[in-house]
Amino acid sequence: MHGKPIILTGDRPTGALHLGHFVGSLRQRVALQHTHQQFVLVADLQGLTDNGSNPQKIRDNIPQVLADYLAADIDPDLTTICLQSALPALAELTVLYMNIVTVARVERNPTVKNEIAQKGFARSLPVGFMAYPISQAADITAFKAQYVPVGDDQLPMIEQTNEIVHKMNSLLPAPVLQRCQAILSDTSRLPGIDGCAKMSKSLGNTLLLSASEEEIHRAVGAMYTDPHHLKVSDPGQVEGNVVFTYLDAFHPDKAKVAAMKEHYQQGGLGDRNCKNELEACLQTLIAPMRERRATFIQDKGMLMAMLKKGSQRAHEVTQATLHEVKRGLGLPTF
């Protein structure tokens, strides 16, 4: 494994994973685990930043997320799957970084600004939530990750991480921390099935990787198309049409989708036909994941043992980085 470029990625265990996760990162992780040294972090501490009074939600969803990983073909022999709260170096690095980042800089981060507005925190904003870009920087740098697969809405996080790397390295006798680069997905932001924003657990507009046949059928049936495409013969709009966005993201036959778009724009192709094509494609994609997931979730002991093993490996890596930083700052490391 050594010598390969290092990747860090992960998810907050606030609910089972959905198609947005699949197209935004899971699909990439499955490919990258063969060419990179990949760490996947189950970010339970970050999940608590806006669920602090409901820790059971986070606890219950840890095995759910693990089952989704395995169902999507993330291989624990190729990818180190680890738990954020089992890695104390991450919390300690967060505290060290907090001293070199201003409140004004965090407030200026557009990702944080948007999420604060979306969640309606106002002055009841938890300190942990406001500081989560610093915590993310600790996660990334503790593993010395060179690459971080993210959606384009997370690019400000990468920028802020690299600022922290630069500032912290400048305080050390020799650079310890590694700058990182974003790896963007082809489909970095999948809209929700309601056509709003991006697919998000908190907005309730998701299609889970464990969705049943009936749930897939209902979700596709309810999808937003072109409101002006009233008759089959009418020319239709492809931009902003959620059905075509999903066909682009998931349909394996790109030439067929291109032909459908042309037909739709000229008129003569009905929304029902487009939805049928999409539904068939999603049923084929999700069915094997749903079946594998159902098997994995029955054995929570196996899932947690896998997480413990990965966390022990990650503990060594992150602890070594923390010791280098503390030595460089002249802090005791006993």
C-alpha cells in the first residue's frame, strides 16, 4: 500500500446513504481504492455538531453507513474504514489549529454560511458546527492526504485546509503537513428528486441506496420534468429537467441518452417514456446494492469489528502526524 498517493474521504453518519453519495463519491472511492491508499472516515464527531442533543441518531447510523459502503463495493482490504471519535489525534489537531484560525475567516467560508442559513441556527449556532471546517482540516492533514474527493460546494473547505497547512508549517522548523487537492466528481451535485438544491438527508429529498422497487418507482414518478412540456408533441426543455440530470448521472449508454435529449427537444418524446427509461436504469443499479446491504446490516458485530480494525490502523497514522506537529511546536509528546 505504501508509496501510493493518499486519499481521505468520509461521511457523517446522520442517515443511510443515498444516490447523491453514490454519484458524488462512492463510485469514485470504489475505483480509487485500487490505485491509491484510501482512508474513509465515519465522521461521528462532525455528525454531532448539529445533533449534539441526539447522540443516538449518530450511534444508530454508524452501522447503516458501514453496510452502505460494503454494498457499494468499498473493500475493507483495500480501503481503511475508520471512526473519527476513535482517533484522538484528530481532536487534538483541531484544538491546535483553532488557535491560528480567526472567527472572521470561518464566517467567510461560503459553505458554512449556506449551511448555517439552511439550518436556521441564528445565534443558537453550536460552536462545534461553526468550527467544523477546522475539524475537517485536522482530519485531512492527520492522514497527510494529497487528494480529497468532494462536491464543488466543498471547495472552500479545501482552500481553508491549505491555508491552515501553510500557516502551521510556517510555525514549525520543517514542514510537516501536506497540501491537498480536491478530486471533483463528474456529477458533483445531484439535485433532489423534488428538483430542489442538492440531494440531502436533511432536506428529505433523497433516494436511498437501500430503496425498494416501489420507492424507486414512486420517486421517479414524482420527479420534476419540464412544466411547459404539456403534450408529447411539444418540444421539451432538457436543462433543469431532473429526469435528464439523473439519466446523465446514471445511465450507462451515453449515446442513447444523447438521442433521447435530441428527440425530447424536438418534440415527440413523452415524459413517461423518459421516466420509464430512468426507472429501469435505477432499478438495475440499486437492486444488487439493496440485496448485499440487507445481508451486511444483519451482522452489526462484523461491521463494528471491521470499523475497529480500520480505526486501529488509522490511529497509528494520525498519532504519528500529531507527534510531528507537537515536536515541531516544542510541546511535550510523552
